[in-house]
Amino acid sequence: MLRNKSIQQAFLAMTLIALTLGAGLASAQDPAATSPPPATDAVDMTGISEELFLQGLMDPFEYDPRGRKDPFAQPLVDRPVEQGSNHGPLLPLQRFALEQLQLVGIIWDVKRPRAMIQDPQRKIHIVGPNTKVGTKNGYIAVIREGEIVVVETIPQDGKLVSSAQILRLVR
């Protein structure tokens, strides 16, 4: 009994699908059923001469710049950077003073030496020569066995003064 009901329901569903698809195909084959009605508001261009038609297109264009931006102006004004000041985005190791950083490892007997520096948040950074460190425009000048040399440049009495600081390996 249950089996006959499910067969009947399946047959009914298939019949409905076939009828729906058949109706869709019939309307697709009949172009009168799908085509829009003809347009009655079309403009008749046969009586207008070509000269009158092009007259509006050929008028000279006059640009009035009042109240508008200059399209050729530079978007940002270039200003010189003060000597000794940071410019550009700060790297993670430039957020801490050199005294807050610890040298915890060195790979120095290779073609490109590397150092491992730990910040106060206990995060390890792997750095090489010329990496910017510290808050005083410092950079790693040399990586040696057991130490790195950081050169810091600070303004002093109107002049830039460079000083070398040594970070030794913590054992």
C-alpha cells in the first residue's frame, strides 16, 4: 500500500514537471508570445539634415574652473623631512628603545649573518645588517661573533651625531 502511494506521488511529480517544461518550450518557440510590441515613439530622422543633427555635437566646450579642483595639481604637497626624524612606517623594532632589546642569538659564520633580537613583549625578531632598530634612527651596522653594532643618529646642538652602541649576546 505504502509502495503504491509513493509510486503515485512520483508519477504525479514527473507529470507536473513535464507539463511545466512543455509550456516553457511552447512559449519559447512562439516569437509573438515573447517579442515586445513595436515602438510607436521612434524619432523619424529622414526630414532632419545632417548639418542640424551635428550642430549640437560640434559646439565648442568651455570649462569653468571656479569652484572645482585643479585636475593637474599634486595630490600631496612634498615637504622636506626634518633631519634626524623618523619618516615612513615604523618597523616593529623601532617601537622600543635600544636598551629594551636583548640579543639572544647570532648566526655569524655564513655569507649573510643574522641576529635574533627579543623585544620587551618577548617576541623574537630575526634581523640582518641595515635593519632599523631603536627609537633613535638606529640601524645594525655589523653582526659579529657574540655581538652586534648598532649605529644611532641623533640631533645634537643643531647637528646630527652618530654613535655606535654594542648589543652583546645574553648567555
